[in-house]
Amino acid sequence: MLPRVLLPTRRVLRLRLLAALGAGWAICLLLAPPALGHAAFVGSQPEPGVRLERAPKRIVLTFTEPLNRALSRASLLSPEGNKVRLVAKGASERRLVLRPPARLDGGAYRVRWHTVSTEDGHALEGLFSFGLRARAAGGEHVLEQSPLARGGWLRVTLRALFYVAVLLFAAGLLVPLLVAAGGGSWLAPAALEGDSVLDAVAMRERERNLVANVGWLAVGLAAAVTVAEAADAAGGVSAEGLNDFLLANGSGIARIVFVVALLVAVLLARRPRLAAAFVAMALFGIAASGHASSAEPRMPTVVNDWLHLMAGAVWLGGLGLLVLVWWPLLRRGGLRARQAAARHVLPGFGRVALPAFALVSTTGLVSLVVQLGRIDALWTTGYGQVLLVKMTLVGLIAAASAAHAWRLRPKLVGSQPPAAAERRHWRLVRSEPVIGLVVVAAVALLVAFPLPPRQLGEAGEALAGERPCDPCPLPSPAAGQLAVADQAGSQLVAGWIRRDGLKLSGTVRVTDRRGRPSRARVSVLGGRQSSCGRGCRRFSLPATETVRVGVRDRGRRFVARLPAKWRQRESARARRLLRSSEATMRELASVRQTEEVTSGPGSYARTEYRLRAPDRMALETDRGVQTVIVGERKWFRTRGTAWQRTGFGSGLPFSLRRWFRWTTYAHAVRLLDRRRERGRPVAELALMDPATPVWMRLVIDERTYRVLRERTLTRAHFSRSRYFGFGRPTRIEVPGGR
């Protein structure tokens, strides 16, 4: 027969079964990755960043999931920043509709919106602009993703304090049911009775008072958290707003559940098993009111978070109670007290803490997959970075626990424990709850994020299911998008591309010579795609350096190649490089340029330019047309004929400085690549201006800031230019010698 100490107790078997159930949930959820259903912004009509010539009859904002109608709103702001009076407004389950007056003055208008999800109760805000006979005030939709927005620091602080109190209270009810104390409590077992230094009765009284106090504190903080989040959703504290927030959806009901269940658990604290059942119900309500409630399948994800909270209460909450109850005795009782704790308290707690930590790790891994969606979001998004900090701190606590439980504690139970090992052991023990406080703060910050990374990515993909527009205005790229274009016959192929880890997604729009949506057959090669209107395709395909778009134009098939690899975090660097290059080119004394232009098959022109500061240019085409421009005067002729004089037709005298005007069209700038060409470092930039619209690509020498090559694509005009002869002497004579 095995010794009794080696036989697992019934309670330990229950905990192992709980850990096995948690692993089962992990396997199920990993095999079927969930789709999140928070009401994320999909898009709008008019689209962000567009220029309109006529006032829109209505403004429509579309979201992925149903909205809380009572708490969701939107407003239209005039160019001066005043609210525009709305003739009527409406909303459907997934849409907010604004109906502006028929007469709007020209200028840049902004639309500001605020929504509350019916899935998890999180508030979300955003802002975008469109221009009426003017340029928009920014081309991108701005989504407020900061967890500290709108006084978020207060909500995060309340959440952190609430989690500390509820974990300690839950540990005070759950851990005694799992640790076999052999009489007495797990923090003051029967083996300590009769010890004059370690007063077991006083310790049990301290434990009861501590658990009761943190229980009442948890109830008060739960109510404060609920009111603060309702005020954030409703825009202020009011009985009506609280009612709309709590009674309109399941997440609100879950908040009521965890407040009431905690109150009942505190009132029933003298009946430990019943109180433990209600504290477990409260933890389930907390899980059901968070991000997990906006996932599909919802119930397995909520249960996963509930198991995570239960195991965290046993592990971190138990550590906190142990330190709070024992630390005064350890300071007074010296070696005797420390040895008593090491012999009679820590081993019993360790037997439940280890499975609890395993369950915390397993369920945490599932939550990571559910919330992130892709592994690179762990270091490329704010949410992922906070989660990475939390994981690192949990790893530190686990390492400290392993060190003092398996390496140091066995040395302390002898008659003469080494002093260095004893000091290190208790230093590690008291450090764990301190690190645990930072972990709890990180959790509170994660809960305050409006949208986890997976939901942000899926909001973009949800656009594919929306009603197509025809014709579609051309938007500016979002912060994480690349806007590029290429030629396919006489068609212009423009792409808005997003890179998410190992996947590319986005939209391709093809326009004809008049700038209208093309009637040609369009397909994105090698990926999944869907129609978004005439000449428009939305696509998703494995990450590659080039998106290939097939276009059948006038019986011929062409393939446009859109670059799909860029340095996503270096847009600011790209804009600085563009400004420096434009300034450098404008200061040149002279430069030469060759330009090749086409509007499609059968058309081609080549022109050679010689430019000299401050105001001279000579050019000659491949068809023999020669031109000389000096300031406001212009001479031209066909080779072999006499010169004819006329005025320079731009309305302004020619100037070498005005010849280089890339920043004018740099509404969006992206750094495509940095490489070496012929031993020199070069950078390739992509520029886009949706108002013209025009797309450019520039190759720049990073040592001299000189532009070496230029690619320009706009309606019926596709050109390639090469610049050389920088600063070399060049003579441009006035025809006739004057």
C-alpha cells in the first residue's frame, strides 16, 4: 500500500479534473477559432477622405453587429466645428443614418460617432471627414482605441482595485474547499494549535475578518465599476442611461449578476460552500460581461474566461491571502514562524496552486488566440503589448514559485536551515503578490480596450459583405493600408492593401480612360475575392510581395502588378524623406529628365527635358517637336521649321522650383523599400492623392536626396521618368539670340 501522503485526496482529484476540463476547452477552441462579434466600424457613405461636388442626401455609418440604439449616436460638424442641424436622423440594427439639410456650404465636414455594443457593452468612438467642393480634413477614419480615452484611467483604476478585492475574496472561499487542512483553516491548520508564539485562533480570526472586509470592498467596487462604465457608454450619470446600459443586452445583465452574486456571497460568508457557489457565479458574470461575450462560439469562450478567473483566484488570490495573514507573524516570530509556515501551510497550498497555475496558463493561451487572431499582433498592437507584459509577469511569478517550492523550501524544514536560503525563500514569497498586483493592473487595462486586434482585422473583412457602390469614390488609405496603382492596357488599376501577418486583404478598383468604373473583366490572381461593384474586387490571399490583377481589355488580357510589401511603421520617415528630396531637387542649378508616356496600347511618347535654374527649360519629343521656355515666354517648332513664339500657358512663369511638386500630391506616403542600387542606398516611396486622383512612386538616393526615377499613374496618363545630369552645366539659348 502507498503511504497516505502519496495518495491524492478527493479534493485534489477534483482540481485535477478541473484542469483537464480546462485543457479540453483549450483544444476545442483551438480547433475551431472563433469569430468575434463586437460592433466594429465597417465603413460609411460617403467614404472617409473623399471629395464631393454635391451635398450628400444622407450619411450612413455601418457596423458589424447590432447597436444599442438608446446609447449610439452620431453628429455632423461643419468646417467651423459647429454641429450641423439635422433634418432627420435614423438608425437600424447595424447602421446610423444622418440626414443633413439640402443646402450645405463647401468645406471639410467631419462625422463624429459613438456606439455601444449589444454584445459586450463596450463603448466605441470614431471620426472621419469628407470634403464638399473642397479637400477633406484628413483622409483616414480615426478610431479611438486608447483604453484611457474619456477618463479611462478612472475605469482602469476601479477595475484593478475591484479585481484585487474579488480575487482575495474568492480565494478566501474557494481555497479552503480545496486544501485539506486536517482541522482548522488552511492558513492556520490544527498542527499550529497550542503554540504560544503562533496563535492559531487569532490567525483564523484575522483571516475571517480579512475575507469579510475584502468581500464588502469587492461589492462596493463592483457597483462603482458598473456605474463608471454605464456613464462612459451613456455620456453621463443618469438613471435612464444606467437602465439603457444594464437592461438592453446580455452583457448588462451579466454586470447585474456579478454585483448581486458578490453581495449574496458576502452575506452568506458563514456558510462557506453556499458562499463559494455564489462567488463562482459572480466570476462567471465578470467573464460574461467582457470581451469573451462578443466571441462566437460565445458560451465556450465565456466558460474559458470563467475558468481563467477561478484558477487565478485560487493561485494569485491564495498567494495574496497567505502573505497578508502570515506576514506580521513572520516578522515577529523569526525562524520558528517561518519554519512552521514552510512545514504546515505552504505544502498544502502548493498542491492546489500548481494545478491552478496550469489552468491559468491553458485558458490564457486560448484567450490569446481568441483575442489576437495572429501571433504578430502580440508585439505590433497596443493590446498585444500589454498582454505580452502580463504573460511575462505571470512567468516571473511561476519561476519564483518553482524556485521557493522545489529548491529552497526543502532546505528550510531542517533543524539548521541556511540563512541565505531562508532570506531568499521569503523574499520570493512576498514578491509574488506584488508582481500579481501589476498583473491585475494589466488585466484591467486589457478589459478597457474597446476592440482586441482580431476584431479590428475582422471589421475590415466585414466590408466585403456590404452593399456595393457604383461608382465608388476613391478613399485615402487607412493608417495600416498601402495605396498603390498600376496600368493594365488603358485601364488604371488601384489597390488598397492591408497586411496582417501571413495574409493580405484589401480592395482593387479598376477605372477606364474617363475615370469611371471599368466594364472590363477583373480578377485578383491567386486569392479569394468578391465583387464590390463594377470594376471593384475585394480580396484575401496569402502574403506575397506583389498582388497580381488580371484585366481583359478590348479582347486582350493584361496583368497589373501592385507592390504589396512596405515598411508599415516608417510612414513618418517616408514623408520626411519626400520633403527633403523635393527641397533638394528645387535647389538644383540644372538637371535632365527623360519621360515616357502612354495612355494605353497603341499610344507612346518620349520626351527629353533639359532644365536650368531659375526659369529655363528645353524639351524635344521623339516626333521632332522642340520647345524652349524662359519664364513667361515660350518658343516651339517642328524640327527643320521656323520657331514660333507664344506665351507660356500655365498662367504662371516657368520656374524650376515649381517643376518638382510631389508633396502637393502626397496625401498618403508609404515607404515601399530600402535597398542598394549600384552601390548607393536608395528608398522607394509610394504617394497617393485621392482628390486628383493620382498615384506616384519615387526612387530616391538617400545620400544626396536626389530623385532618380518617378512613376506616375492617373486617368489616361501613365508615365515613367528618369532624372540625371544633376548640376551639370547646360545651355538653353533663346531662339533668335534674344
